[in-house]
Amino acid sequence: MITVIYKGHEYRVAESWDELSGKQFLEIISILLSSQQGELAELKILQVLLQVSARFICKIPADQLTGIMHLVRGFQEDMQLTRQLVPFIKVGKKLYGPAAAFENMTAAEFHFADMHYQEWKATGADEALSMFLAVLYRPVKQKYDVEKDPDGDRREKFNANTTAFYSRYTSRLSRGVMLAIIFQYESWRRQMEENYKDVFNHQSDHVSNIQAGWFGVFRGVAGDGKYGEMEKVEQIPIHTLLLELQFLIEEAAALKAQQENLFNK
């Protein structure tokens, strides 16, 4: 956060996406998606950051306004977010989303979410987008203490068979909220790709169609037997699975290099 002082008053202004409130996040996404461009859009974003009225912005002298506009441009350049700023949605039902950076997502949940996401990216189909959202956002578990959240996940257990049903609700979301969730997902996914580069490179080399998704990855881990049958592998936290795969790929590369050195002697 940065403090902006104007006429004796202090205004705490976010310097990154992670410092935004959920309300500010949705408002800025809406502005960026609107037809308004250039200075008008930047002024509206500044209004959101300062949490003031449009009249207040209009009264700021041009020279002082110029001095703080860099705060706005930073948001258009740095598109990284690590927090969960849309923790739930209300669409007839109250549906809860995953923890930030996929911290409480299972392997199966990530597979289906990513499959629908990739389909939406490839086709732009509204149905794929609604299905993607319905994987991530689900009702609270029955008789669950939401505030205490002892399991670290308020949502009912993921079941691919109920996704189409919940997509009837997620399809009611405004386009702005839908794309704000997409923004979060893409930010988290980019960080995951950075953390597990070898796994994502390996996976992309072996996937020939969208529907295959991460199925081959699960199958390989299940075949190893360390984590049990396929059904058990699907319930592994996605970060645990990716870390295990990262180690396996590194070990395989080291073994291959060792063998090549033996043959070259």
C-alpha cells in the first residue's frame, strides 16, 4: 500500500492486485472490460483505488493528478494475483470457491477445471465457461462450520457428475464476475507453471486433445502404485501430485544422464 496525501487527508492506495479488496477487484476488472479506453478508464480506476467519488477526481488539479496516475498504469502492466478475491458467489445458491493458488484443490478437480478452461479458451463456448466455474464453485458441506473451516475447504466434495447441474447456476453470473474468476485462475496457473516447469512442459508434450487433460498424468502415478489406485490418486492435493511428478522427472533425467555417461566412457 502507498499513502497519498491530498488536502491534509491520507488515502491508502493499493499498489498491486493482491492489495485490492474484493469489491475493488471486481470494479477494476469491469472497467478494463468496458468499451472505455485511455484516460477515462484510467481515471475510473484511480477513483476505485482512492475510493472516492467521480466529482472528487474532477477537482484534483491536473499537475497533481499526473503525479499519481502511475499507480493506475501499474495495474494494467502487472497482471499477477495470488490472493482469492472472489471467495464466493451468489447465484440463487451461495457457492464457495477454492483457496488461493489452488491450495485446497484435488488432482481430479484441477483436471476437470483445466479441461473446461482449455475448451473455453479454444472455442469461446459459454457452456464450457459455466462448467469451468461450476467445478470451482460449489455449495458448502452439510452442517459445516464455515467460519472455523476445519477441513480447509468449505465446499462439498468435488463430483464431476454434478458439474452440469451447478453450471445452471454459474451461468447466471455477470460477464464481469466470470472473467474476474478467469483472471484469478490464469494468475494462479501461471505461478503453478513456474513452480513446476518440467511437469507442465512434459504434460503439454503428451496431450493431443483437450479432453485428455491430466488423465495421463494420473494414470502414470497410479501405475507406480505409491499412491494407490486411480481413484485415490485423483483425491491427492494437486500441489502434492505436481511436486511428486517434478521429483520423478528430475530423477528420470538424472538417471538418463548417468546412463549416457556410462556408454560414452
